[in-house]
Amino acid sequence: MASFGDNELQFDNIFIPEEWSDAADSVATTWPPPVAFVCGPKNSGKTTFSRLLVNVLLQRYKKVAYLDTDVGQTEFTPPGLLSLTTIDKITSDLSIPCLKTPERCFFFGDISSKRDPKTYLAYIFALYDHYRRTYLLSNGGSPGNAGVPLVINTTGWVKGIGYDILVDMIKHISPTHVVKIYISAVNKNLPAGAFWLDDGNGAAATLIEVNSARQDYFNRSVLVQKDACLLRDLRVMAYFRQCFPSDMKITTIKELSRALAAHPPYEIPISSIKIKHLHCEVPKSEVFYSLNATIVGLAVDSEGSENFPDCMGLGIVRAIDTFKHVVYVITPVPKSSLQKVDLLLQGFIKIPTCLLQVQGCISPYMSADVLP
Amino acid sequence: MESSLLGFIEPPANVTVEGNSLGLKLVPWISWDEWNSIRHSLFSHSSPPSVAFALQRISTWRSRGCIPVAVDVTASIVEIQQKDPFFRKVLGGDALQSEEMLSMLYCMAIMRLVNGVVEKTRKKAEISIAEAANAIGIPRMLIDVRHEGSHRDLPSLQLVRLASTKALDWLKSYYWEPQKNVIRRDSTANLRKEIKHKLLEMAFCLKVKQTNSSHTLEKCSKKQITRAMKAILRLYTSSSSEVVSVLLELMLQTVDSSNLPGDTENALTIHENIDMHNAYDDWKPILMKLSNREPDLLLTLLRAALDKIETMEATTHELGANALSGNANEPLLIGQLSYLCEQIVANLKTLKPLTHNDLAADGEDSSRKLSLPEATLQELLRKCLYLSSHDNYQLMKSALVIAQMMGRNSFIHKLNKLCSLSVFDTEIIHSDPSTNSSESFQLSREEDSLRQAAQKLELIMRRVVKGNNTNTIDTGSRWVVAKTWKACPIGMLPHAFGSTGRLPILDFVDDSAEFAKSSDNEILETYKCGCKREAASANECLDNPNMKKMRKTQENMEIGRDFLSDENGYNDVPLEGSKGRLMIDGVWKKVSNEELHDIAAAVKIFYLNKAL
């Protein structure tokens, strides 16, 4: 459990250096409600810092908004989604993520922004604009929603195209604070100073520079090298675990796979939904070859308006029956939200292979005899 | 909706161990048949449409995100060659005239080949790309092209053209051929061998236990039986159809109770004097043991037996009564199979309460298996009835028992009538001296099937009308949970039998909105017309990738679809044709004029049989 002393925060399983809590405090104590942009190279502790910051902010604000731009290592959603989530409860354990239903999200359909930086940015800007419209009083937000700070977590891709994307984000959002985390490998860090400013123009944000928690004087490691792929799989599985009541006994991956294989799916007439691949041109005659046994974003087609299709969550296209003209989809999204969904967005979010090969129920896409 | 991730954090080793033990990898194709057919099309230089088809499918594989790099690069090179006037003399608007563009394309593809394939084999950056490439035998020319292309001038078109051919040859020898051979080696033969071995082992042990219960042999302890049984059950869960087919084969084999399981490896020979009753008695304990654990097995076995009878009868009919030489055993075999069916059905009936206890104790999956699925029973009943039309009382009896299990009184009553009717029929035939001639026998048979056909046709009509009505009701919401569902692997559709599921047919079909409106008379009309149109357009369609021309035949097949789907939504046998194509080797291929005619005729019969 979290316990709050006078000036220090102590969480289970994790050590927070003083530098970090100071930084978090300095962000939290500003007015108007801060918009904090957390950036830094891979494995520097951006996510952990963001969680800390959210908790510190929650001591002062009823609600905190969280804009998650790290499609590969998402915080509250399964991977591939860009989301804006509001949090009203302090998380006691900073070392694990948990799933929350976002206030608004878009399905980007890949684990890195590199496949389509333009769309990636457009989605993020749309989410930020949504935050401004809803929560910033000066922009016409309702008074009841006043005082909701925003924390923006970013990816660790800080070089090349990744850097350009980061700069574009800061320029559009103009945060009140930019928290930059440094690691000991100097050449992997972001440039010193307010790197996003060109010729002194641009947003005047308060820059806070901290060192990665790995370098703390106890020499205790906060960060464990993550197996990103495994974490993604776990996140997808935890997401689809929600298809079943929480009191149902599913504790192992095997049990989940078995339960999913037996779970009665939604049966959707093919004629009533659109199917779109976000990153590939799939010929119409091949759509089902492409779609079968993949993870899709369940989206609401915005019917010609310039808005992007809102995403309600993810689904697994578990089978397609072209004779009955139906697609079978498994999803934990509540039925009320599903009724609006008329668009299946396919991307490159891989279905965890352990879900496909439970004994006795081995998917045809899992094959033996593949040359190494 | 808030839940912790922690519940799932098992030791990562667990995740990989399971994958490794089975040695499975995620692939973008649904079967090796699909892969093989695409391989074949991709290298069919003489037929640009089939190359184009293969390229299209491979780009679909790309969209699934798990394509092996060798497949990816092969497709790229073939695609570029298809745009190069040098490789493809007759080119439409497809040709790429700019030499510069062509060399850039070739060069990029070759760079991706060298980097992509080598990167996988090169663990650390300890050795150079050239060394690593050399180790797997990539032609030197490709490495040079990569080097020139990345660091120096763009290589000449002449050079990269030559290199592209070498690259394809190397890819064939490095990936396509070895991969093809690996699949072959693993084929079902090994699997069947293992199943056979385990079944015989179990049979042998049980036999020994029965006869020498006084001095138990160490070799055949109870443990061994359980172990063999577990192995069989495990095989059954992964490949039920194979287990059942081997079991059936074994049961049909000459079974001399004295030398079971002795020398049963030799070819299937059937003597006049075998008694299926004995054979069945030998296997009964095994069947009971297995079905206690896996009640599905009996259903699957029954279905397999019925299928076998069906194919046998089909071949007898085809060959005619005169072709006796090779098929002398067939009637006997059919008799044996029918007896077997009767026994299985009898077992099924007794199994019901047993299943109850067993699974309740087991706890797992109990809800789904507690009772035999109605749809399955219906399907079996349908088949029994159909096959019993050839004076097969045993099957008729089986059908009766199944009907009783389904608990439909009116149905049982009708069946009883039908049963007595057919007995009466044949009695007349036998009492009449002239009926010994095969002619009149044949006649009565035909009459019988005609009558049945008429009944079935009426049923179809009714169903079509009914189908139209129900279709219109369900328009409220599109997200509805499927009413019936059976556990099956992700990517497959549930199968009425077994837990293996069936492969879906993924070819695109257009909406059947137009069809739904027409009355049944019109349906038959369009169906007829469809055949004609199909024949007329088939020639054009043969090598034409233009999908518009397929439209007509497509409509035609949609009728078939609706005819096929029964109320429970189980279509176990995929339609033979779609869009004027045939499923060959797992892929839809276009077929010729005459073939289509034959199919159309066959399919009509098929619908009639299927529809009851």
C-alpha cells in the first residue's frame, strides 16, 4: 500500500530517488493545472516517472488525464492504441501497469510510430485537442471539469524520425513542463536544453531535467530490462481476459487460451461492417485471407467527417464463415459500446502465439515444420 | 473495466516452453496446401495470371505481418521480373520501361534478400555480411550487387537482371525446395503409424489382461494401458480424424482373435469368413475405455464409418454391378460397417449417463459436453437415413435409436413407419420369383430414391421460404453473440464433430441481398440459368483475373450456400465450387467447361442429399 510521509513517497517494490519526487512536486505545485510532457531514451524510466507524477498530482487534483503515445508499450490499454485516459485513483504499485477503459482512443495498429508518422501525430493531436476542449476552462471546457492536469508519456525513440516526431508533438501541445530523463549513455540522450525550440521561437515550457533512477546512490536498480515482446503479449492477454467474469478461474495462459477457444463469439453479418487494413492495400477478394485469426480495432466509422474513427477496443477475428456471411469476433468491449462499432481496423498487432496453440486446439496458422 | 496484469505474469520460460515443445511457428498461410499451391503458381512462368494470383496472395500474407523473409523477397523479385520486358515479352500497361527504375527495383530487392536472410543467420555482428552470406551459399554476385548498390554506383540493369535469376534459383534451393521436402516428410503417414502403434499396444494389453488374468505379465501392467490410452487421447485431441480413421481401418482388418495384434501391419485383406461381430468384440473394450474419457470419439467414429459406407456405395454405383473383380468384398464391408454403426449407436445411448458422471467429476468443459449436441445427432440421423435407403436395416435401426436419443416422438413414429415400409418393400421383392433378377431390384430401388428425392426437394423448398423469413427478422443489432458455439481453434469454424474445427473458406463472396428477395420458383430458375451462364462464361474466365466476369457464377453459388446451411448453421462439407472455381490443393482454382458441367450436375444431387 502506498503511504505518504511529509515529503517522500514510498511505494511497494520500487525506489524513487529524491530527484524524481522533487521534480514531480515541482510540476504538481503549479497553477494553472500543468500539462507535463515526459520524454527520454529507452529504459530511462519515463513510464515509471509518469506513474509517479500521476500519483503526486492525484494528491492535489480529483482527476488526472493521461495521454499515452507509446503504442508499443501502452499503459492502460492493449498495444497499438493511442489513448486519453482519466485517472482518479492512486496506484499503489508503480511497477505494474493495469488496464483501464480510456476516455477516448484511436487504433494506430502498430507497435511503432515509424510505419506512419503522419497519422500517428494526427491521432495524438486529436486526442490532445479533445483534452483541451473537455478540460481546459479557457477553451470553453465546462467549469465542473476545471483543473484536470495532463501527463503525456512518450516512446523511447529519440533519434532520427523519432526525434522529429517528438519535436512536432511538443510544438503542437506546448506543454507547461517538459520532463527530460537522462541515462548514463550520453550519446543516447536527447539534446541538452530546450531542444524543441528553433531560433528561440516556440512554446516556453519549464524544462525539468532528471537522471534515470538507475543511477541512484544506493545503486539499486528500479528498472529491469524489459522483454517488450513478452510484455505486449501479456498485455493483450490481460485485455482479452476481461471477456470472462473476474471470478472465473483463469490464472494461467493455458486456461485463458482454452477459454477463448470455447468462448461464444459475436456473430456479425459481413454486410453490416466495413473492414480496413491500416497499413496495407488488401484486394477485396483477399480480405478474409488477411483478416482471419488476427487482432482488429473495433472502431466507429465517422461517416465522411474529418474526425478519425473512434476505437472502442480490440477484438480477435476468431473465424469467418463466408457461406453464412458472418465474421466471428471475440472482444471484452461491453455490448452497449459495441452497437456503434461498424468498422474493423486491421493492423500489425500480433495475436500472442500462446493463445493459438493450446493443446487440442491448435490454430491452423501455427505450423510445425517451418524452416528456421 | 479495470484489472491487473499481474495475474498473468507467469515465468516467461513457460510461454516459450509450450511453444518449443510443439515446435510451432506462426505462419500467414492457413495450410501447407495453400503454401504449396502458391509456390507452384509463383514459379509457373508460362502463366502470368497464376503468377499474378500468387503475388496477390503473398501480399495478403504480408498484411498478416508474419511472412518469412524468403517468401517476401522471392515475391518481390518475381514481381519485378513481371514488370520487366526482358522476362515478359507480352506486356500490357504493366511494363516498366525505365531501365533506371528497373535496376533500382532489382537492386533493392537483392539488398533486402542479402540483408534479410543473412541477418537471421548472423547471431552477432562478429562476422561480416559477406562471410555470413558465404556460409549459407548466397551467390557472390548478390553480395556484390548489395555492396555496389549501397556504397557505389547503381549496378547496371544487365547485371541485376542476371543477379535476379540467380537470386531466385538460390531462394528455391535455400527455402522453397527444402521447405517443401520438410512438409512431405512429416506428412500424415508418421502420425498414422504412431496412432496405429498405440492402438495396437492398448489392444494387446487389454487382450492379455483378459485371457491371462491369473498371472499378470509385467509387460502389460495396468499402467501401460493407461499410458497407451493417454497417448491415444492426446493424439485424438490434436488430430481426431486421423485417430478415427486408423481405428476404423484396424477394426475392419482381418481380426483373428488368436493373433491379435500380431502381424497386422500387412495390407488390408478381407476374407469371406471374417466375422465383424468378433472384430467388434475385440475392440469394444478399447472403444469403451476411450469413449469414457472422450465421448466425442464415438460420434466421430460413427461419422467416419458412415462416410466410408457412403464412398463405397458411390463407387459401386459408378462401376456398376458387373465390375465384380476388385469389389467383391464391398458389400461385405458395407455390411460390417453397418453392423459397426449399429453397435456404436447402441453404445452412444448407454454412454449418455456415463458421460454425465465422468465429466461432472472432471469439472472441465462439463457444460458443453453434458449432452450430445442436437445438431450432431441430426446430422448423423440424416446420414443414416440417407444411406439406409439402399435396404440397409442396420442403419435404419441406428437411425431409429438416434431419433430416440433426440427424444422427438413424432419423428420416431414417422421413422418407424418408414422402417416397416421398407421391410415390406423388400419382402415383396423376395417373395416374387422374378425379383431375383437384378433388373427389378434395381427398379424398385430407383423408385425408392425417386420418392425420397421428391420428399427432400419439398423440404428444401420449405426451408428456403423459411430461411427468407428468418433472415428479415434479425436486423436490430449487428453485434449478437452466436447462439451455438463449440470450442475450436482460433482461425477455424466449429465442427459438429470432434474438437478440431474445420478450415473456413476465405474467398470473398458478395452480398446475397438480391437472392434473398426472389421466391423459390425463381431460385430454381436462376439456378438453371446460372449453369448455362457459367458454361458460357467459363472459357473467358479461365485465365482472366477480372473478377467482374465471375459475378454471374458467384450468384449461382450463393443459392448453393443457402441450400446447404441448415438451421443449426453447421455446414460440415464446404461447397465444392465458388465463383467458377474449384478448391484444389487448398486453393480455389478455375476449372474448365466440361468440368463445370459435371460439377453442376453433381452439386445438384449433392444439395438434394444434403438438404434433409
